[in-house]
Amino acid sequence: MDRNQNVKIVGFATQGSNGDDENRLKALLSQVPATFYPFEKRKKHLNFWRLLKSIIRDRPNLMVMEGTGIFGGLALIAGNMIAGVPYIVSSGDAVGPFIAKHQPILGPLFLMYEKLLYRRSIGFIGWTPYLAGRALSYGTKYAMTAAGWAPFQHSESERKAFRKQIREKYDIPENHIVVGIVGSLNWSKRIGYCYGYELVQAARRIKRDDITVMIVGDGTGKAQLEQLAGTGPGARVILTGRVPRDQVPMYLSAFDLASLPQSIDQVGNFRYTTKISEYLSVGLPILAGTLPMTYDLYGDWAYRIYGDTPWSETYIRNLADFMEQVTWENVQSKGGGIPRNFPVFDKEAQINAVSEFIVDVLRNETASSFQAIELEKVARSM
């Protein structure tokens, strides 16, 4: 290689430029010399040709992709096969099972794609250690975990003010235990579910009058939940609709418990989701199934609800039983013991780890090259 050539790392997010995924990747790559390809979310098929052409023409030392979108992934695979350009994938989902759950007929095809994507990759950055292990099993050479972080930090006094403001806005008595969820309410016709369904169903079954359910978000499922909430007795249900991203901490501060409904299968078991870091950052105890993370993320932060899927009768019945019996004292004690800064969700630690990972991956692959020396200088300056 030309000894005057600089190290070139190119990143992109398959969910599109200027989105949350690209922002995450920009943060993770902020300590290495990275530029970003402007992946167009609405023209995904065109990105395959444009990205592949760019890879072959520029021959970067490394490509880094956030997400597992097929057009971006196929461009990386082709670029690796044609031009020998190595790539790293970062992902928060097991793509094969995820697609199979929503479109069963495409499941086997996407599982083949997932295996090929990881087998051809030089490295993998998993949002969870389970996903990193999955990628290693499918043939990626190096792997690590970067679990994400809460995008906001507020003081205790700010959270108290937020709590008072939101509870007054929706006329929620101070003695009410608020059980809430934040997320996109995308209704699945196949399984008859969206986020919040489990809370509304459980709310209809309880008899106590000091529980409020708050569902923050919008989507095709909102009307379904509104109709369901209005068909019987039970706890009060508030559907706020969409709220601006910067106001989400205000609503979380009004919660006392947060729902994290994930299925016990090859989709839910592998995930953390971004919500968990946000919930824990404000000290919210979390209602979740018997997921691996509820045992692996040490600390007394989770109430486990039994049932394999959050739309199952078993899960809803156990959630309703919990809501009927939980006490203020128990909720306050559990919430008070949750650390506001879980090490696994520390942003700067993850940025440092990813920087070292990329330097080490390229150094291992080009141990005697000028690029490795340059990357080592970058690492020492971090």
C-alpha cells in the first residue's frame, strides 16, 4: 500500500441518514477517522448500486453498517467479494427470526442472508452479547457488544418537576401507581398485538382504583387500544398519542413502573431494545418476561411476568395479578435501589470500546501496514 495513504473508514445506517441509527453509529465511530455514506431510506434498492460502486471505486479500509437492511448488506457482501473490502455489522435484532415472525414465507430467505452477511463480515457489534454470540456462530471473526444508552440525562429535581407537570396535565392523583410504556403502536394483524395491548388487557381485569395505565406513542394500533380500553371496567387507561422525542423523559418521570413486552423466542430473547436504557436511567422498575437479560443485567430492577408472549392469556393474567397486588412500598423500594448509571449502558465506555475494537480488528488484519500504525496513533490519542 501507499505509505502516504490515510486510513479510510466508511459508515452508514440502513434505516437512513439523520436517523437514530446513524446518530448511534456516528457516536460509536467518533474516535476513529470515519466518513458516512448518505443511505437514502426511501430509495433502498438504488443504494445497493451506488454503495457498491463507491466501495469498488474508493476501496476503503473498512465499511461499518448499522442495521441489517438487505440492500446495504448485499452491497457489503458484493464489495467484499469483488474488491476485498472488509466490513463490520452492528445490529440489535436477529434478522432471520425477526422477518419470519412478521412474514413467515420470507423467513428462510432472510436467515440465509443473515448467515451469509455474518460469515463474510470481519466483525460484529451486537446490541447484546446474545447477538454477538449469534454472529460468531455464523462465522464472523471478531465480535463485541455495545448496548446503547439513554439519549437524555436529567437531575432528580428536574424529574420531580416533570412528574408533577405530566400528572397534573392528565389529572392523575399522586397516590396512583402509573404503569406505562413508550413506543410505536404498530398493529400486527397476524397476532393481534401492538405495544400496550398487554397493559390495556390487564387493566380491564383489575378491581383496584389506584392504578393508571399510560401508553405514550402513536400508530395503527392506537385506535385498537382505545376501543379495547373502552369496553369494560378496570384501571384508567390514558393514550397520549405521539409526543416529541425531547419530551419522552417528562412522561417517563410520571411513570412508576414500565412495561417491556418481549416474546420468549429467537426475536425477544436476543434483544435489549433502546427502551431499557431509558427506563433504567430514570430509575423505573421494569415489567418483563423471563428474558435472559432479566438475569444477566445484575440488580433488582425487574418484575418477571410469566408467559411466553405478551399477547398470551398466561402473560396477561399474570400481569393483571401483579397489578392487583403490587404495593406502593414495594415499587418505591425497588425503584430507589436502581442505579441511574448501569455500566453496560455507559455511552463513553461504549465509544471507547468500539474504537479499540476497530483499531484491533484492522491491526490484526494488516499487522505490518502503515494503516495499522496510523490506527494505533489514533488509539493512543483517545
